[in-house]
Amino acid sequence: MSGTTIDLDPSWSIGDKIHGGYLLAEVVRAALEGGDYPHPLGVSAHFASAPDPGAADVEIELLRSGRRVEFLRAHLSQGGTHRAEVLITAGTLPDEAPRYVSADAAPPEMPSPDECGRSIAETPTGGRIGPALHLDMRLDPATTGWIRKEPTGQGVVRAWIRPGDGSPIDPYWLLIAGDAPPPVTFDLGLRGWVPTITLDAHIRALPAPGWLIAEQKAQVVGGGWLDETCTLWDETGRLVASLRQLAGYKEV
Amino acid sequence: MSGTTIDLDPSWSIGDKIHGGYLLAEVVRAALEGGDYPHPLGVSAHFASAPDPGAADVEIELLRSGRRVEFLRAHLSQGGTHRAEVLITAGTLPDEAPRYVSADAAPPEMPSPDECGRSIAETPTGGRIGPALHLDMRLDPATTGWIRKEPTGQGVVRAWIRPGDGSPIDPYWLLIAGDAPPPVTFDLGLRGWVPTITLDAHIRALPAPGWLIAEQKAQVVGGGWLDETCTLWDETGRLVASLRQLAGYKEV
């Protein structure tokens, strides 16, 4: 076990809580620093409580190191309160083109970024939406009826996303982008916070520079729980990551 | 932290290694035993090395207990060698019908179980396929061209599955069923072992008695890695679980 401290930048908060994707990127970066493998391939996080901006303690355990991958665990806490537990399988991302891509893994048809609406940076009550400050995110209007108070009833959100703050496009950034689109619950007529309970990410390739396409979909929303899978493609149409969440919602 | 020992039944081995879904079911059962919440809702496992049949040590840590869920971690080892790390979010599965189900979350069209082929219980070289002894699994012939030496090139396998050994149909059993279908690589013309590196499961509802329908699909196969998502529906057509893997393969 080794311990380190990370500093969670308040500009990444949504309201008064830190964005989950940013948090995860910082934890995974700290865990891989100085290790034998450069890239996260598989990341699994269970979020026990919402983190505050500021310092956070990360305990890192190297579980096993192999020829092709290594396995790590990170335990995140603040003031002794457990925030998140993260498992990381690290390795080296492949370069070559895939040998099989399923029909449903092709990027969706989208209007151009200029035809899509820029995401807002404030909640209706004036709270900060940190990711909107750091990302240039353009939402497909076909999936944002809720902004015009006409929810479509479809459990899908599509967006163009690129760094708005000069961040390098690396695997850590994919963890942020894959948790950036607004929850699909808004277009199902549900308001309110959608806390992520578990998040599992597959990082599949290094993204080309430029825009990412994000498509976030739910399969089942019921009994206070929903799944959301966010698939990310780079500008060449290559599937670069897929993040899957189990999240909670409240009927409001 | 608390420690316990589980006994991995050799009849659940594939060749000389224990089936991942069975292993996971045993670990999650041990972690939830005596706890405040009856069901696993989200499970994330990273598999560091293939477990042998026989005794295995499980260290269990209760990370945080909340009003609606609790968070646990289990560390599995054998003779001091790390086998798997498992995160579990436990709670109570909802009873009510979901408020939203996406079009792609409906069960697939399948020939009847009697029109599907029973899965074989031996590898081509005479090794044991333990799950085939414990499960009654009928594979949709449209997805098993590889058995007739005519791989279809499609990354999908469909099956009917029910316990063949009197096991109760509970959430633990869903972890087994969701890892039971043969890998989609076979119908892509790839032979050889497909070791699971990470597996995350969403358990969404208690299954009705009877058959389950399983559909396992890959999106991207390339550079030695593939994803596989296995969706499970009960006989009423309700989506009861979805398990997603990152696995390795070798070009053979």
C-alpha cells in the first residue's frame, strides 16, 4: 500500500459536489503514476459518498503485476469518510484496427457541432455545472427536448465533446468525457440529481485529436435505479471507450 | 475486515480452472451473508489470476453502510496468490414494473428450447465444461455455426438457460448464468481460451421461475481484447441482469 493526496479542483464541481468522471480520472492517474503500464484498460468504481472539493486521501494497492497487465486498487477518503473504491486493470492500448466491430458499435448520425446546442454551465437554481466550464459540449437537439420543456420520453442523449480548457486528449480525459453528458432521465421527464453508484469503464483505444461523439443510453429505468451506458467515438469513427453506470433517481 | 474460507467445487471447473461466474457467485454470497441488505445490485470484479478448485481465502471489508445500500469489498486469494478483487453494492431489488425500457432491451426472438442444441459438457480435447453439468443451456443454432465448423462471423451468442441441478433461481444464480454462454469469439473463427479480466454486473430484478434468455454480444474485438455484454431476461420477458466483461483472446 502507498498513500498520496490529490486536490479536487472546485471548478469541477456540480453544485457543491465534485464531478464523478473528473474524480475518477484523478484517482486513476495517481494510481498509474510511476507504474509499469501506461494506460487504464478497465476501471471499476463504486461511489460510497459524494466528495467535496479540496484534498482527498488515496491509498493505492498493487494487487498483482503480470506480463500483459497489472491490477491495482485505490481507496479514496476525505477526513476519514469513505468516498470511493476503484479497481484498475492497466496495460498498453492496442494500435491496430479492430478485427470485428458490431453494427451497433458504429457512431450515430448527428447534426454538425454547429447545429447542436452548447451545454449550459448553470443549474436552473444558479448552481455551477463544472464540466460545462471545462468541456466544449454540444448536445444533439433531438435528445434535449427537456430544455424546451418537451421531454421526448427517449432514454438517450447524444453530444459532441472536446476539451474546452486545453486538456490533452488521453485515456484519463475519456473518463471525464464519458461521464459528462446530462443524465437521460431529464428527457424521460424526471428532474433531480442522478447519483452514480457504480461506474465501469472500458478504454479501447487512444483517441485521435478533435471531437468525440458521445451517445449515452439507458435500458431500464425503474424502482429508483437506472443503467446508463456512454459510448465514445473519436473523429475517425473509432470506438475509444464505453462507460457503464448504475445510478439512482428519485420520482420528483 | 473479516476473513472466511470458501470451497470451490471442482465440478464447476472448465478444464482445470474454476468458472468465473460460479466463483463470483460464491464470493458475493459470502460477502452478503449476515449483512443488512439481501441482494447484490452492482458487482465489479477484476480477475488477477485463474483460481484452482478447492479452498480459497476471502477477506471482506464493509466500506460504508447507508440508508439504501451498502458498499463492500472482497479480496480473494489462494495460498497467498491473489485471484480476484470484487466490489459489491448491496441493497434490495425493486418489485414494481419499470417505468422505461428501451427498444434494444427487449428479449430477442429465439427458437423454442427444444429447437435449440443442448450445450456440450466436454472440450474437443476431453476437458470438463463444468457449467454444462450444472446448467440446462440450449444454444440458438443461428449463433453456433462454429459447432458445424461454419463460423457466422457475428459477435453474438443466444441461449436458453435454467438450473440443471436444482439450484434456486436467485441473484447469485444470475451471476453464474450471465457468464455461462460460450464466448462470441468462437463464431468469429477464433479458438482458444478467452480469460475474463474485468466483469461488472447489474442485477435489476428477481427472476421469475423457469427459463432465462441470454444474449451475449461483443462490440469491438481487436488488439487482443474484446468486450462481451450478456443480457438476461426471465420467462416473463423482464430484463433481470446485464453482465459486461473485458476479456483477452489470442489469434490462433
